[in-house]
Amino acid sequence: MCNVRSVDTTVGDRGEEGAVSGVVIHLPRIHRPHGEGGAGADGEAVTLRLGPGEVARFGRGSAAAPVELRLDDEAISRLAGEIRVTDDHWQLSNLSRTQSYLVENPEGAGEYLRVPPRRAGAPIPFEFSRVVLPTRRNTSVSFQVFAPDHVYLDADGLGGQWGSRTVTAYSLDETALYFLILVALCEPRLRDESPVAVPTTPQIVERLSAHPACGRLTARAVSSHIDYLADEKMRISAPTEAGPRREARRNGKREAIVGLVLRFGLVREEHLALLPPRSGAAGQERGTAG
């Protein structure tokens, strides 16, 4: 995954003061080699949305200990832990008697937390987190938690005196990977190269491949960040569809994101400097614009 340092975790979409819209938990599709956990079967990807007060449990699971996130490895407890969402952050409880868990910040400079066995309600400060559980194999088991709604005080410090808190309509961290992808989406229109076309996911992967931290960026990662921008940051909703219209719907989502951020000036021409230099004739002709 491309690592771009993330430091600001402010998001301002709340139904009432102090209340967050919740977190998104994503367990990627798990490939099980032949002979492990089902003779070559693949575990399907799982995405959960939790609001304040809601809980998701994870582990191997059983009839007596059902879990929302099934982690199929013999080194993981039947009920390994749980995630609880509060009004302004989320907490991780480690229910294992022997194993510590790691919570990594994938977009940071190596930041992580270690949650020891039997630790209950450890508060997690990261906007993006990867929860990592140890296994007896060469690879660990992990899932991601997206928590965009951390609460910050007003800059003038007067929010408490005047009642309701002022929140940010669209809060974007310019050091995060999703912002780099957003700039790549907007680049053609910022350079006046096209009034309509928005780059496709493969084009974004190619455009960012020369970035020193993005050599391993995948199309799946780009798509996930675009979904995150649409659903959590910009709050652009679109019905989920399968079949021939699915790709058209994805294109519409990208166009809606670009249209919104350019209208409100959330991505501007000076942000093009975040992108790697363009190669070829196009880069030579418009190199001064970036």
C-alpha cells in the first residue's frame, strides 16, 4: 500500500454535537491455500458499518461465540476481541489470554499501538487503522478500520461558550493517500485538458506509479480510497448495482467527487505539485503548470 503520512483526522459530519457518523470495518477477501481451512476456498470480503454504541466481535467464531468478523486461523481465539464505537472514537478490546494485537496506522510513519491480552476498551487515535493478529504461518491476519469522525475543538476556543460546535463540512487531510488520489482525479480539469473526462482507476495507478511512496499502489486500493472519499468524506451516496451498469455507476461516482471538490475549491492548482512529474510530451508541454 502507498504510504503518505497522515496527521490530521478531523471530519465534520455529525447529526448532533459530539456524535459521529460511525466507523467502517473492512475484512479483505482471504485466500486459503489448498489444504487450509476449506481446500482452496476463498473467504469473502466483509464490510461493516457501525454507529455510536454499536459493537462488532472478531475471531474464529462458533455456535456459542458468534462473531461479525470471522478470522479463520487456528492461532486466533474463538472470540478474539471486539470493536466498540463511542461518540468521538472507537475502542478495541483484546479478549485473548495470551496474544497481543497491533493497531497500525497504514498512512503514518510507522506508528502503531500494541494492545495487550485482556485489555478492555483501548482507545484508538488513528483515522485509518489496520488491526493485526499473529498467526502460526508466515503471514498475519488483519482487517482495516476507517474512523473519519474524530472530534476537535474550534480554533478560536469559543465553541463551548456559544453552545453548538462549528464543524467542517468537508475535511480533507492533504498529507493522506486519499488526497493524492483526489488530486490525480482532478488533474485533467485543473490543467484544462478535458471538460468532461475523469481518469479511470488504472490511469490513476499509472499516474501515481512514479511517486516515491506509491510503487506498490494497486487498483483495488485506489478503488477503496475513492469509495471512502465518496461515502465518508464527501458523502456522495449512490445505489449499489451489479452487472453492466456497475462500471457506469463507478464512473458517475468519480465525476461527482471531482465536480464537488472543484466547485468548493477543495483541490486547487497548487495541489498539482503533490503529484510526480509527468513523463512524455504532455509533461513537457505543461510541466510549468504542476
